[in-house]
Amino acid sequence: MDHPTDSSSDRETANSVDNADSDLILAASPAARRSRQARVRWGDHEVTIGGDAPVRVQSMTNTDTVDVIETAIQIKELAVAGSELVRITVNTPEAADAVPHIRDQLDRMGINVPLVGDFHYNGHRLLTEHPAMAQALSKYRINPGNVGKGDKKDRQFAQMIEAAVKYDKVVRIGVNWGSLDQELLAQMMDDNARRPAPWDGKQVMYQALIQSALSSATYARELGMNPDNIIISCKVSGVQDLISVYRALSRRCDYALHLGLTEAGMGTKGTVASAAALSVLLQEGIGDTIRVSLTPQPGESRTQEVVVALEILQSLGLRAFNPSVTACPGCGRTTSTTFQELAKQIDDFLRAQMPIWRTKYAGVENMKVAVMGCIVNGPGESKHADIGISLPGTGEAPAAPVFIDGQKALTLRGDNIAGEFHALVENYIEKRFGGH
């Protein structure tokens, strides 16, 4: 069948080719952040949050804080995994008494990660009555929604801020829609009902979250708090809700912002939801520190939430923590599991070595490795990596070309391709990064 020719469309296509240079595709990159910078300290160790600092990774223990040894061990695991601050529950006098001992245990182990005290309901009393705990912590998390009711609210909030000012500690004013200040919410609901065109309930909730955080920050400043030492969070459990709230929050203040999808859930659901929400905001330049709130699977390490947080930042190009391993998903051309096994071996090996390599090989965290399963994309992806291998697919010759720095270096054959490539990766790291 003959098809009519759209001459104008043809001309537009030709013009678009001719003018290709004037229609360049701009490389995507996260927008610049514009927040104040907080300095969280323990001894000589300082973690900056906001401003020109990298986006920081935080985590939280799930141990009974009263158990000093168990808590210190988990904090060490989280810190070694990559957490730059670790939050612990401080909910009883016994937990408060344990904090200095936890700090001492960590110091003896050489773990200088700053500790964040998580306070609800009775933080004003604990910080006042346990000065050793107040000093052993590097940062306080205060929830305006449960610091007190009625005329007690301002007084008890002030006690917590006074401790932060006295000991020069950073404070996160952390609002959560599951524990939002009900007096404030009720007042805003009443005000909304009198509007000529009332907002829906969710809009009032958004506004109440932000109002609670910002009014608390203003009061903290009136009490003498350095605004640079104030970090804000407004956590919700819905992806679109979190994006909406933080976009509005970032327009209304310049405090450093802590991002996190609260109660994200477990497994794939929690990981995907957290990555979806945080990635949108970080790409827009919103957020200075993150925590991924995953519910651990039975028997799963608490460090998984740190691993996910690191992957989010590295995938966005915001930070580099570990060499990246590119591997194809497999298809009918790759009925062998060899490439999958090799990709996992290499990835596990690189991650296991990174605690040593970070100090020995400067820049190794930026290295890219490709382990591909057949000839279709294998050579191309391998050329884009620092070192890559293209394994033979089903029906292909039993040969695996290896590419180093974009050039074909050699071809591996035989039954020990995995072992030989493993050795090549180690040799490449030593040669390229060993002289730093």
C-alpha cells in the first residue's frame, strides 16, 4: 500500500538533523543544594550536614539501649557498613545511664561515629537529670508532637533546647505524621473550616507538618539555638506525600533537611518505596542527610538499611562508596549461570575488601567493572567499564574477551575463566590505584 508523504514532517526531520548541535541533550545531574551547614562532632571527628557537604547516611539501632554491649556492637556494624551517624533510643533513666558507657565502648573499639539520641515524651527530664548522657550524645532528635501538651509543651521543649545550647549539640526537629501535634492540627482544621474554600484534609496535614517543624525551629532560635545547628525533618509514609511535603518545606526554609520515608516496610517494597521518594527529592537538590527505614526480614542484618542508602546515593551519582559492577539480566542467549555467579563473586569480593581499600587505594570506589553474559551487549558494556569481561553465551565460542580501560587486552579460555578474571581485577586495582 502506498502511504502519503508528509513533506512538512520530512522537512522537520531534516532540519532537526541539521540543527542537532543546537538541540544538545543536557546530561542529567542533581540540582545544587542551598541549606545551612550543621557540624556534628565527637572528639576530633566531625560530620558536616548541609551546605557543600556530601549527603550523609544515617541509621538507627533496634537493640535495647540498656544492653551496652549489644548496642555498641550493632552501632559498630552500622558504622562499618557506612553509616555516618547512628541514632539510639533514649527512653528511660536506665537507657540514659547506658549512653556514656556505650560511647566508651565505641571509643575503645576505635569507632568515632557520632551518636544521636532519640527522645519522645520525657526527653526534657532525661537531658536535665542525666548530664553525662547529654554530653555523650552528639545530636538530639526532638519530636514536637510529643514533647508535651498545653502549657507544658513550650516549657519542656525549652528544657531540651537549653541542654543543646549548653553542650553545643545539633538538634533535629523531627516531625512525623504518625505523632503530629494534635493541638496544632485541631487548630489548623478549625481555621481551615472557616476558609471560603476549605482545603482537603491531606492539604491541612501537609501544612501542619511544616508549621510544627518551622515554628519549633523559630522557638529554638529564640531560646539561643544557633540556626546552623538545627536540622528539620517532616516524615510521612507515602511516596507522593513525602515529595509534596519536602518540596514545600525546602521553599520555606534553609535549614539542613533530613530525608526519610517513615515506616517504609520490609524487603522489596520498603527498598523500592524509599528509593523512589528519596531519589526524586535528591535529584531536585532537596535533602542533606538520609535514613532508609526498613523493617528487617527475620534473620536479616540491620545493616541492610545502610546498604540501600549507599546504593541510592551512588546510583544518583551523588557519592561513591564501592566499585560498581555492571551485569546483564540474562536472557535466552545466556542459559549458563556462569556470568551471574562471576558477577556476584566479584561484587562480594569488592565490597568485602573496601574497608581496607578505602585507606590503601584512593579513588578505588569510583572503579567500574562489567561482567556480561553474551556477545550482544557484552563487548560494548565492557569497553565502557574500567575492566570488563564478555562471557560466551549459548552456542558461542568458549572464549571470554577482557577489556581494560576501553581496549581489548586479552581473551580468557578454559575452565578457570572466573579465577583468572578475579586475579586480573586485583592486579588492575593494584596497578591503577596502588601508587596514590
